[in-house]
Amino acid sequence: MKNFLIARKGRFSVIYEKRSVFIILSAAIICILSILFSLSMGQKHISMFKIVQIIFGGNNTGDSLIIHTIRLPRTLVAFFVGTSLGLSGAILQGVVKNPLAAPNIIGITDSGSVGALIFLTLFTDPKNNALTTSIFYMPVFAFVGAFSAVLFVYLLAFKKGVTPYRLIMIGIAVAGAAKAVTSILIINGPVVFIKEAQLWITGTVYGTNWSHVKLLSSWFFVLFIITIIYTRELNIQNLDDGISIGLGSSVEKNRFILMVLSAALASGAVAVGGGVSFVGLIAPHICRKLTNSSFENILPLSTLVGGIIVVLSDVAARTLFFPLDLPVGIFTAGIGAPFFIYLLVKNQQALKRGI
């Protein structure tokens, strides 16, 4: 047991592989450096050392205004969008037992977009191009859309239980239907937000502020805590259903709860960051390459890796083609689409070999 860290208190105990702890801590450090790097990049370069001084109140120059009002809220929103999608993808792949599962692939992200667009359609005043109600209600609509997709997919896939294959196939069909509804809403919605809606559906954190940070961070932390509570169930979900039932797990009930958690996390990201795609697919795969398949490691690591991916993608989106500020979803899709094709080819070759 030299390679493991063991913590016990009463009936509860936690066992962590030392290597996995080191990897998670390293990812956390890289995450912090990515955020500082993002804050330093822009039309005016600000050193990381100066940024640390500004954040901790030791520097009140003009750079402080740039950091606190523009760059910091945008970077934090990018981070929480990434953490939400990374965690959502890790949960979904664990439940579906398929490495190709991701919130955008089985319709959760697209259906969340439908809910958010319905909110914008209902509560946008075309005269002054402003919302008539608080933006804090948008995640509720996005969650209803995402949850409706989960419920619909689950009910259609249910046939003496739910198999991962049926979930994936029906989810892809639901994603296609949600995209069609999204296009209809954009075309028939208020003219004032058609352009903004199209950018938002691609995935963008442009123009985000501290209200968005408070909204998304509170949404994420609550769901993250609930997800950690269900870590053991995620490990059990990876087993054969017969074995899981033998261990005393309510397989179908917990599977549904975990899918709702995945939908809730994705809907929060969609409500604020739009349709940022493929993060939920990429992050868990990177984590499995770095550590073992235990969800005690996969969940926190997917969260951090997802945050890093979106933060660095946002840096690329606003600096590579300056003065253009491109949607961050362009860069995540540019990475994720080839990666998805690679996984399809790899899985097909594995099936041919009988693996």
C-alpha cells in the first residue's frame, strides 16, 4: 500500500493512488497558470506577476480596471463553462459506458440551446434590444430543455432497461431534431438577436460579466458536490448491470439521476456560454490517458482539464485573429471534430479485432 494514500474516519474511508493525486495537483497548477495566461493576453499585455498583485489588491493602476471589469469575468466564465462540460461528459460516458458519449452528441447541449432561445424569444424587448427579466432565469429554461432531452431519450431507449447503444442512437436523433428547432427559433425570433443568437449557438463568452460568473459558479459548485456524492454509483455503473444489481445498487434509478446531473451541468454551460462543443468528449479521454478509470480520479481531473481547454481556446479566439473576436466554440470544435473521427475509427478497428 506504499503507492496509495488512505484516509479513514469512522465508517468512511478514501483510498487514492499517489500518482493520481500528483496528476490532479499538477492539473490544478496548470489550470491556475492558464487563467493567469488568459488574463495577461490582450491588446495590452500585462505580466502575470502584475496580475497577481492586481487580484490581491496590491495594484490600483489603470490595468486593474482592465483585469477586473473585462478579462477576469470573461476568463472565469470560460473556466466554469469548461469545468461544467468536462464534468458533464465524464458522468455521461460513465453512465452510457461509451467513450463516444458527450452532451452535444446525444442532444443535451442542443436541447439546452432550444430552452435558452425560447427564453430569449419570450423575454427580449425588440425596441431597446434588452431583456425584460433577469438573465438568472435563463439556466432554468436551458435546464428544462436539456432535461426534456434526457427524459425523451431515456423513455425511447427504455426496453426492459436501457442499453448504452440505444441511448447513443436515439440521442443522436434527438440532437438533430434540436438543431432543427434551434434554426426555426432563430429565423422566426426577434430580428435584434438573430446575429447574437447565431454566435451564441456556436459558443462564445464574449461580453460576459460578473453576473454570469456568479450565476454559473453557484450552479456548478452545487452540482459538483452532488456529483461527488454519487462517485461510488458511477463506478458501479461501469460494471455489468447484473453485477451492479448484485451489489445492491438501484441501477436504473441511479442511471437516471446521473443523467439528470449531466444535463444540469451542460445546461448551465449552455445558458451562459452557448453551444460550446466537444469539451465533454475530449476532457474525459485525456483524463483516462493520465490516470486510472476510477471516477474518484476522473471526475476532478475532467473538471480541471475541461476548464483548461476552454480557457486556452478563448485565448486563441480573441488573440489569433485580432481585432476579430471569434466564438470559442470554433476552436473547441476544431480540436474535437478530428478527435471524434479518430475515436470512431479506433473503435471500429477494435470491433473488427473482436476486442
